[in-house]
Amino acid sequence: MRLHSSYTSPYVRKVKIFLMETGLMDSVEEVYTNPAEEVVLRPLNPLGKIPALEVRDGSALYDSTVICGYLDTLHRGPRRIPEEGPERWRVLRTESLADGLADAANLRRNEALREPRSLISREFIDRQDLAISHALLALDGVAASWHAEAAVGHDQIATAAALGYIAFRYEELAWRGHCPVLADWFGRFVAGDSFRLTMPRNPPGRPVPPAQSVPPKWCVVS
Ligand SMILES: N[C@@H](CCC(=O)N[C@@H](CS)C(=O)NCC(=O)O)C(=O)O
């Protein structure tokens, strides 16, 4: 299988952490594909987005949720996405929450980098900051149910990928004091191979992106 990926995408990282946690990494060849390369990516994913996973019959799976669901059928260990029951929906809901956190971080970054700066919408950015803070608080509540001795579930994998993206793009966002349970769990997760060996980095040969003109801020409406 071939995984079309990038150096920084949190959704690609979610798939890579999943591959490592389930021992499937060796069954996948990683290909760095710039989404702007229309000829390569568009025939695989009409949306032109990574990750896209080319499978053995030549077709491709997207997006990261579908890819991880497929990968969960290929390994012999415990299912990372429960097949049925309330736990299935809890895990999938947490994945949506974590993906939404990454979405909000990505959207506010693109907005903050908009040129000319007069076009930047503070209202839009504030709304994403609100989503980021509230998502982190909600994940803090969920993390209380994660037990170190159980196999790492897909909810944890998605959360690790999103928090990794926040750490990569918004190191200065002081969320840990507000979310102590999540911070404690993340502090342990970052020490594992699946996190350490999938770190994002700026693409080689491309200019390092400019610093954010509008720094993220913690904001919770009570
Ligand atoms: N919901 C999708 C999101 C994928 C996504 O937004 N990928 C971004 C990179 S982080 C992308 O390929 N963007 C290129 C584009 O939209 O042209 C998933 O979970 O896979």
C-alpha cells in the first residue's frame, strides 16, 4: 500500500501513529505528495487532499477516518475502533473532536497568514480560538477514562495527532494548566515511538513559514 502524505499534516500523522501502534508500518510505503500536484493526487482523491491510501486493487481510500477504519481490519491485535456498542460511538465522537481541533488550528493559521493582512478576519480567528479552547477542555474530560494498561485506542491516536499539531504550530498556547488530565496523558504519549517517530517538520527545500501575526489565545466562555 502507498500512503500519500506530507511533512506537517495532522491527519497524515494520525494515520502514521495508527500504523505504528498496530504494527502495520512495514506494509505501507510513504510517498510525500504535494496536494498541488494535480496529476498525482486528484485521480486518487477528487478532493485533492492528503492523506490518501492506495490499496492493493489500485484504488485509493480517503480521508484519515476511513483509512484508519480500513487499517483496523488488517492487524491481528485488539481493535482500536470498537466494532459495536456505545464504546464505538464514544471513540468515533472523540476522533471527531480531535479532528475538529486540528481543523480549527489549521483554519485559523491559514486565516492569520492571509495576504494582504487587511483581509484577515479577527472574528473568524476568534471563533477558531474558541473552538480550540473548548475542544481541549472536552478532551481533558475524555482523557480521564484512558487507562495506561489498555491498548492505545483510536480516540487517543486522533487526540495525539491533533495535540502534536498544536504543539508544532502553537507551542505558545498555554493549554496545559487548563487541562491537567489531558496534559498528563499527553506527557506520557509523547515519549512513545509512535509519536516520536512521526514528528512533523518543515518540508525540505521550502521556505520556513512566517511566524503567526495573530497569536492564539486561550478563550472560554462560561
Ligand atoms: N478530513 C480530512 C482532512 C484532510 C486535509 O485537510 N488535508 C490537507 C492537509 S492537512 C490537504 O490535503 N490540503 C490540501 C488542499 O486542500 O488542497 C482527513 O481527515 O483526512
